[in-house]
Amino acid sequence: MNHLIRCAGGLLAMTLALSVHAQNSALTTREAEIRAAEAAAAAEAAPKVAADKARPRIGGFWEPIDRADTLRAVNGKAIPLNAAGKRLQRQRQQQIRAGKSEDPMKVCLPPGTPRDMLSPGPFMIIQTPAKVTMLHEDRHLIRHVYLDGPLQLEDPDPWWEGHFSGYWDGSVLAIETAGFNGEQWLDSTGLPQSPKMKVSERFSLIDPNTLEDVITIEDPEFYSAPWTARLTFRRLPGEDRHLVQHECGETLLEYPLKEYAPPRS
Amino acid sequence: MNRATKLFLRASVLAGTALIPLGASAQRAPPPPAQVTGDIARRDVRVDEGVPSISGVWIASGSNRSNTPADGSSTPFLPWAQEFFEKRLAAERAGSPLFDPTANCLPSGVPRIISSPYPIEIIQTPDHTIIITETLHEFRFIHMNGKPKPADFKPSYFGYSVGHWEGDTLVVETTGLNGYTQVDEEGRPKSSDMRVIERYQKRAPNILDVSYTLYDPRTYSRPWSGHAQFRWAPDLRLAEYICEENNRNKPDASGKLRLGVEGVKR
């Protein structure tokens, strides 16, 4: 539905663009109005910009310290799966052992939250006053975290990655995520999730070059209590690095891609 | 995105692109505004305040169905490229389209990504200009500090881009492209020798013009330039985009698509 609206929006945009071409004078007369709106937007942004200057800088390039692909409870105890959760995880592990894993990651579906933080490759955090954006080299996963405050969702479209909202709690970046489709696994052991899951993350700098993500999972469908995991990341030197997107889709091709053009003569 | 939506989108972009290049070539841009501020809350605060801001969410006016010379001339194909293009069009008309990497959720690459018909977000940091597309959740890094392409750079879908400001225009040069993708959906091809120069300029605070010139002597008899235009969309946020939920169209050995076959689960 979202996409239908988007398509309709695209049509509207094209119509607008065409009318801009047709009536360029209309654009010029509106310019003062647009400039005033833009100046107002910049004035509104000013306090956010000032506030961001005082915050810890988690922006930059990071990589996981222990390349784990599984989540563990930070208290050292067993993850508090309930009976339904245990049953589903056991079934998934039987499928893995039989070589019939139905892990959605295998067909390049998005790992969602928090599994994207278990991605093996480096990632970039872009810290701007109104938004934190995370770009992962692995599968070019992207998290758009708008700093809107604690998450408030009304009837969201169920998403693989969920819907994020972030805010600064002192020197901690808190990100709340919910509105999942519930189909992804939390990690490679098949820990389940349901559409009722809520994920709360707290990102903070242990030192300027070490970032931790303390992740709390609440999902009454599969867990008897909320539980917490912790991941740590090491800062990669240099801020002018390049990320090369990893294309999971290439692994699904039966025939390798080849260049269309004939070889250089 | 379900099939009906895709068809609807296809129909709407076909209707749109036939007209956009005409409009773009029919008149020249008015003198650019002297000062552009943009959406400062979407920039890294450490960006030099003298750098023009193009940060924010933008939505394309056209699409990448058919990227053609903006001056209205015909595409200067070399013979193999002409043959490739016509073969694809004929196959599509016959209802048996040929393989396109984007049908397998692979990137559309540079330059096709430029006029992606979904929202894009531009974020400026001190070292990069980053362009994120909602389509296929891609991102492009444009290196703004002159860091050259590493000698061992492996050709990729988006290649390696360096950018600099010439007045109020962001000039981007991209090399290191692989030759797996096309210039547009219709099927103008490219080779891994292609070099692309893009010029981003706000013609008004809410309108971003992008002209791009393609240098590919292995595919085209002369360089040619296309044009795309974006409208500022401050209230829009990039959505989740999951191509893989409908990743069913696999090519056979000859490159022909096998529509709706088994293969990948889902």
C-alpha cells in the first residue's frame, strides 16, 4: 500500500515537474516563498545543530570486535525462551542439521534488528543533528534512525527491519525498534521473534574508539522475560574510508554475471 | 512490491519519461541562486559552513526507464551496442524479456541509479557526500577530500567516485565500474571502461538538477549527456525496500529470463 501511495506520489511529482517546465515563471515567482520556508527550516534546525556539537561522536567507521553471529544473554544465563520459543528454535536447529535451513538470510532477506548488528563487515555511522544513519558493507544494509524521541507507532506496516526511533539520553544514543513482520531469526541459532517484539538499544562509547550496543529484547510470544545482549565495535582509523557493497544476490545466481561489452580490441 | 504495483509503476514511468527529456532540453536553467542552505539538520555538523548544502530527501521527477541524450540527439551507439539494445527491445516486445541484474535484486549501478524513480537521501559529511537510494537500499560514497581510487580497486556496480565543488555545483567523477549493468532499463549498455561525470546543482532551493556525461569509447561513438531532476521532499522518509521477497526471475544460460520459475524460495 505504501508503494502504491509512493507511485501515486511519483506521478504527482512528474506532473509537477512538467508544469515547472511549462511555467518556469511560476517557479521564479515562488522563489521568495521557498527561500522564506527554507530560512525558517534552517532556524528551526539551529538548536538541533548546536545540541549535536556537544554530543559524543559515534559517527565514523566501525567493525565488530568479536565476530559472533549469535546473541548471548549478558547476565551469562540461558536466554529465557518460553515453551513456544524453545519449540521453534529446536525445529529450526533440526532443519539446519538436516541441511534444510530456512534461515531467511540464506535467500538474502534482510537480517532486521538486531541481527544487522551481527553483520561481519565494517559499517559507517553518520551522526547528524536530526538523524543517525548506519550503512553496512555487508548486504548494504541501511538503518535510518530519526531522532524523534521514544518510539510511538500507530498501526505500522510490518517490516523486516522494524521501525526505528532514536533519542539521546545524556551521552547514550537510545534506539527503540518495533513493528516487525516477525519472520526473521534473531541470530544464526534460530532464536525466534514475533510481530510483538520490541528491541531497545543503547549505544555508547566505552572509550573514543570502542562502541557498545546493549540490546534488550522483549517478546512475550517467545520469551518469558526481557533479556539483554551486548555487542562491541572497534573504530576503524580514518574517516575518508570507502565501503564496497557486498551483493548477497550474486550468491543466488546460477550463472555468473559477465560484461555485456565485447573485449577491448 | 507486488506485481500489480510494479506494472503500475512501469506504466507511470513510461508515461513520464517520454516527456521529461523534452522539457529538460527545451529551456536552459535560469541563473542559479547565489546562496543555498538546504537541510542543515541532515548534515554532519562538522561540514564546513561554506559548503553548499544539498543534504536531505529528494524525489526524482522522471525515471531510469529510458536515459537518452538531453540534447534530443539519438544515442550514439557503436554497432555491438545498437544490436544489444535492439535485441533487448525486441525480446521485451515479444513478451520474453532478457536478463537484467536488477530483476535479481542486484544494483542498477552508475549511471542508471542516478534517476532512480524512488526517493533518494543525500547526506554530507566532511569527507563524503553520500547518496542513499530507497530502491534496493543502495548507497554511493562520493569522496570529497581528493582521496584517489586505490590501485587495487575491484570494479564494482557503483565504482569509485570523487567529487569537488565548483561554485554551487557538485562535480563528481566515477570510474572503476563493472560492466554488468545497463545505462537504463530499456537496455542502453555500458562497458567497464565507462567514466561518468555528474554535475549536481540546485536551480532553486527545492529543485536539484543533475546532468551526467558518459564517456565510454567501447560502447558509444562519442560522449553523451543525460539529465535528471529532483524535487526536495523534506517530509518524506526512505522506506524499507525488499526486492528479495519477489526474487523469482532467474536467467537461463542464454540470458533469457525464466519468468515465475521455481528456484529461490519465496
